[in-house]
Amino acid sequence: MIECSNLYQLFEIPHITDHRGVLAYFETGGQINFKIKKLEIVTLDQLTDQKHIDRTSKIALVPINGCIHLEVSAKNSNRPLQNIRLDNHLGIVLPVSTRWRIIEISMNSKFVILYS
């Protein structure tokens, strides 16, 4: 775990690099602190729309390629928003109590969304 607050948990995605490229992996009980019930791979258009994302479950957002810039804050709070940038080796767990929105996404991005 890289950074943890009541709003989110950032985690580094372990990876192995060799002449063939990069292999990244994550697992429950390791980087993901909940039992995964559903997994989606989403593209830039789907993630930008956000209408299909289930906001009633804890989620983990993991970039496959590209990067994303998020704004997070507590629901029903006047606390300042926090800005977070995720790239290929950094994921985030967002509890249901966290309000988040996308500020910017790189072109041709793909992400995995894991639901609790």
C-alpha cells in the first residue's frame, strides 16, 4: 500500500519487465483488500461516460494502459478535493463513501474495474 486515507487506498501494481514487455499482476488479500465479485475492462469512452459504473460497491480502478487523473472527496463533505494521478503501475481502491470524478484520461486508455 503506497498511500491510505478514509477516501481511498493507492497501491502499487507489481510487475516484471523483460525483453518481451511488462507483466503486471494483482491479487485479493495482497493489493486488493476485498473479495472481487465482478471485473470489467473499460475503454476511454466507457470510463468517461461513467453511467455504467456501479457506485454502490467498493471498487478498485487499475490502469492497463494510459493514465487517468481523478478528483476524490468524501460524500456530503465540504473538505477540499484531492487530485490523484494513476498510471500503468498504480491502482486505487475507492469505498462507496468516496465521491470521485474523472478530470483527464489519456488517449487509447484501458482500465480494469474490480467490484466488491
